[in-house]
Amino acid sequence: MCVSQFHNSVVISFVKGSGMGSGSGVKIVSECFVEPHQGLQKPTPPFHLTPWDVNLINFHFHIQNGLLFAVKPPEMKTLLENLKSSLSLTLLHFYPVAGRIRAIKHINGNNNEILILNHENEKEAANNADAEVSYSYHVDCNNSSGVKFIHAISLHKDFGVSDLLHSQSPSYDDDIPAGVLQSLFMDDKDVNDLKSKSLLTITVVELVDGIFLGCSMNHIVADGNSFCYFLSMWSHIFQQQQQQQNIITISRPPMLERWFPDGYGPVLKVPFALRSFDSFTIPQPPPRRARIFHLYSQAIANIKAKAIADLTATNNPNANGVIPKISSFQALSAFLWRTITQVRNLPPDRTLLLVSPINNRSRLDPPLPAEYFGNAVGMIAVITTAGELLSNNLGWAAWKINQAVVNYDDTQVGQWLHDWLKSPRCLMPDDQIKLCSVVVNDFSKFSTIDNEFGILGKPLGFYFGNRNLMSDGNVCACSGREHGSIALDICLSPDAMSRLLSHEHFMEAVR
């Protein structure tokens, strides 16, 4: 049973009772739902899902990121109230994340439509075997209890801020405490009732000597770009609210209008139903280790300079005969790709793949604004062999990555959309690339470490959840504590990680 309380025009529905969290390492103190600020009076239109969104309709996909703070207020009440009220104001602008997924079963075109409320309801909506059946999905922004907000206390009494920070030290016994870290995130991926399934869950976890602010956003409504945009606006509104400013307008409002290829939308009908995922379980991954490494700005500059020097020395131009402009992150990705390949001890003929997400907004013609909210992400891929990668220098690897980025344009984006619309599909967590791959995900461009929340001060670190979905070769990068630095969350097999920690050239770069 829920009770609605009005506080400074914020609607907060409190859930009675407390107990253990979904992560066994925390105890829930309170749980409630936060709705958009009451300034949102008019009914909002459905937030229709695009091909990029529907591709991620499997509810196992969540963006999970958290901020670590070294300050623990003497009493939590004021902090929690300020977080909720600023969150409510932020939801006024980003209201789809406070909505609920709605599924429609279409039988014989539009002649018969059934609202699917849960998996059982879907099974009951039986139809003639000869009937033509399809499904469509959207976010209902009007009939929702809002964003789930949880206050919890870590049960790991000997685990504090220093334990997460020490995972960035070069000692051999400081792997990321994956189980403890994952317990700091919660989500509704296992909730089958769509009316109750929150698309965003915020957790405020008290550590022994600090605060961890965890955010778990369903990937259906946002990509990494939109997630970090939301987080930065929440931080901005929180800080303005501390100055007694009740923000209703923001300088960079999100674009919530949906984008579809010409001739499609706003309703996309696809052949897969929610119950397609009923029997799916995430396979148990093989053993792996994860560590966080810190690269200072000078180390990154040195890697970039080495890549450019290699290109200049070998006179490796692009199609126009001009030495390409290698970015710092392209050089760093090349450095990581070569290093990980070295520590894997692969045979020379082993096929390799480097994959990295890329923002589709600027690649479309005409482009979408940076403020477009939702999913608009593609992938670049570079293929070679272990022998070819390691027999060439750093500059060659950076050049290969650079060419994949440069050549990724509106045509490639359009080809993916064309193929998907011709044969709609849903990405599954076990869709692992069979080749020996390295996947580099760049969050460093979002300045996540600058997201402050009043008394908590500047965060000491930005951490990635979904530890159970990280596979051998995953690299997640985010901005480090020092200006221009980068923190690298690297996941490898135990043997490869041991060799990485003994890799002289790599360890020199990260010290």
C-alpha cells in the first residue's frame, strides 16, 4: 500500500516496510516513488520507441552508474529531501524516465488491440493461429507512480570509501569488489508487472564513511549520452535549488520529440512479445577479474604523441594523402587494444575485433541536436588479426580506429536502420561477439566527476554497475579526479589480468 504526500509541490508515494535490498549487501531504510514536479499539469503524449529503443526492449539492459562521495552528513533527512525535490524538478524536463512501458498486442492489423499489463495477461490474450500478430511499445508518461527512490545502509561495516578508491591502486590484491559494488545498485529488471516496473531507480547508500549515489536507468529510454545529460541536469538543479532558486526552466532542455526514418513511426510493430524473454536467463560468465586504472593527462598526451610520431615516421596517410588527425581517445583505444592482445598470448592468426559505441546524433544528415533524449547510438568495429595488430606499431592501430570513426556517417547509420526495419530484432545479453574482442566504452567526454550534490561536495569517483554483464575485454572509461585524467575500468580473464599487472609499459603509463 502506498501513501501520497505533497511536499513543496513534489508528489512522493511512500512504500511501507523496509528490508534487504536486491543486492544482499544493503538494508533498505525507506523506499518511495518521486513524480515530476507539479508544474507538469497537462497530459503528455506517449513517448514512442524508435528502432534504437526497441532494439533494447529486453529488460535486462540497464545503464548503471554511481558517484562516490567522501562526506557523510550527520543526519540524512535534509539530504534525502533535497535529492527528492531536485529530482522531481528534473523529472519535469525528463518526464519519460518517470513513466512506464506499455505493450500493445495487435491482432490482424489494427482491428483488434490488447493492452498487455504483464506476462500472464499476454498469455491470456490468446488468438487464432491464423491471425496476424504483432506488438508495439511506448512509454506512458501519465499513468505512473514515478521514479523509485531508495535509501539504504551498507551491511559491509568494514567497507568504506577507501576500499573503492584502493581498487585504483597498483597493488595486486585490489580488484574491484564486484559483489559489494553491485549491491549498491538496484533496479526493476525482475519485475514482470509493467505498471510497477520503474524505468529509473535511485539508490542513496550510506557507507561507513561516505555516500554512494547509484542510478539505474532502463536502456529502453536512454543511451549513455542521455543518461549523463540527465545526471548533469539533476546536479545543476540541485545546486541551484540550494541557492533558493526553484528551477522550472533550464538552459539546455532535452528534445523529447521522437525521431524516425522517413516513412516510419510513431508506432513500430514488431514480431517479438514480452514473453519471449520469460525463459531467458543470463548465462554464468567464465571467471574474470576487473580493475580500475588511472591515467594522468601527461600519460595520455604521451600515448597520443607516440601514435602521431609513428604515423609520421611510416607516412601512413588517409585516402587524401594527409596524415589523419588522431584524437587522444583513439590513441588510447589503440594502446589498450594492443596491450590487451599482448597479455592474452593469442596465436598470430587469431581474428580480433575492437568495438566502440558511437553517437549517431551528429552522424545523421541533417544531424540531431545533442539534447535529443533517448537512444541514438551505433557501433564502430575494426577487424584484424593478432599478428597484424602486434607486428604494426601504435600509430597503425590508431589509424585503423580513426578510419572507422571517420567513415561512420549517415549512410552507415541508415543501413543499420534499413536492415533492422526489414527484420526487427532485440539485442540479448548473451549476444556475445564470438571473436576475441575488446569493447571500449567512453564516458570520459561527459565530465561525470563534476556532478556535485550540495553538502556531499565533489565526487571522488564514477563507478559502473552491471558487473555480471561485463565480459573479458570490456573497458569502460570515465573522467578521473584530476583535470584531464581518465579512469579505466578493465575486465579480463584472471590470467590476462595477472599478465597486465606485470606489463611494464602499461603499468608505467598508469602509475
